[in-house]
Amino acid sequence: MIDATLANFRNEVLTASQTLPVLLEFWAPGGDPDGLLGPLLEQLETAYGGSFKLVRVDAIGQEKLSAAFGIQSVPTCIMLVNGQPVDSFAGVLPESDIRAFLERYVPPAAEEELALETFDDTDPQAVLQKLQDAVTAAPTDDNARFDYVRQLLLQGLEDEAKVAFAPVIAQTGVVRRFDSLKRWMDALDFVTINALGEDAGAAFDASIAANKRDFDARFGKARWLMAQQRWTEALDELLDILMRDKVWNDGLARKTYIAILDIMEMPKPKVADGQIPPEDATIATYRRRLSSVVLS
């Protein structure tokens, strides 16, 4: 899955659709309050083994693309073949309906491919080995690499994570979840370079108490919290920035907030045909909070 902009639309969408179907997902904060469609489409992209390409478009941030496709509501998905839109659907559909939609244009996914695995985190080494094997078997599988690098970082293996991430670092501008990993690694580097220890929180709090709009201090504290994997506390700090200034520093707080949600999200469990995997309640809550602030 990649994010489309005017700059990369021709290559990533129009040109790509000459060789395989491209599914455009137009989305916006609050358009899918429960956050179900995006993760489901990403799972299906993996399950169908690259027989179609998933591309997301921020309907608000990319107004010209939204206008070009006549987007009336979000989420809306449009299938492109040979550079032309051939079909579409709006809203969040059951998995079985989305699969039926896809199979008008792509070969059916094999049952074993649809059995999307989750990992037992009771044995960290076994999890890492399975994820590493998945990357070795499919080095261009973005989801496999994201899961592997994410697990390395969760286990504190920063050097190994950077090595595993190096082959895709140039894609951070187009693959959102790679950008999310990069923001996490930047937070870790920020803490290391500035030698921020356990007492750094008090220093940040003092700066914030003196000036509630000291967004640099708030953002620094959020990164310090990210480095400790204190995700919800970091989200709360970023939300404070957004409530006071939605566009501070070119949307840096919003982008980092979305990155943390990506990092927090675990692989979805397999569910019965026609059902949508449940979303973690904490992630759902923080998605709704973001939508409420951004759309207010």
C-alpha cells in the first residue's frame, strides 16, 4: 500500500494500472470512524499476492485528485485498469463483498493465502524468526517487512531494525507505514543524541507548565515517550498540540500521531467469511479523538 499525491500519481497509479489493477482508496479522518476499511484492504492486498495494487489518497490533502474523480463521500474505492476507472464502491463493505468486487478484475486468492496469520508473542525469538523468514521469502512484501522491523524495534534491537529497514528507506515518502517506522526510529535517535534519561519528562513538563504553547517541548516529550513505547501518553501529548494548532510545523503532530497508531496496531486475526476483524478498542478511541480534533 502506498499514498498517492499529484507528484507520484502518474507513475504509481496510471502507469502501474497498465500492468495490474490499481484500487484507489479515498479516505479522510473521520470518514471511517471505526477505522475498519484501510486495514482490511491492506490484508486483502497481501492475501491476493500482489495481483492488485492498493493506493490510498487523502481526500482532503489531495483536493485536486478528489475533484478529478468526483469524490462525494469517504471512504470511496475506485478500481483502475489500463489507466481508466472501471468500477467503484462507497462506504465500508463486508469482506466477502469486497472480495467479490476484487475478483471481477483479479484472480481469486487461494484459501491458504487468505488465512492471514497472527503471531504468538510469547516466544519473541520464534516470532522474529518467522517474520525474518517471511521477508526472505518475499523481500518486496511491504507488510512483511513492516512487521519484521516493527518487531525488532519492540524488542529493542535498534541496529538490527535499521539494517532490515535500509532496503526500503527510500520508500518512506510513498509507503505510509514505512514512514511510521522511520518516525519511531527518529524518536529513538532523538533520545540517544540528546542523552534524555528518565528525568527528561520533568524537564519537558516544566517547559510546558511555563508555556502551554511550547509545542517544541510537547513534541520532544512525545518523542521521548515513543522511545519508551509509552504509546498512549505520547498520543495524549500530540493531541494537546493538535487541539491548539492543527497545522503546527506542517502537520508534524498529526503525522506522528498517525505513525503511533500504525505502530500500535497488531495483525488482525482471521475471522469468518463476511466478517470484519475487530479493532483494538484503544486504537479505535484514539482514532476517533484525532478525527474529532481535525474536523472541529
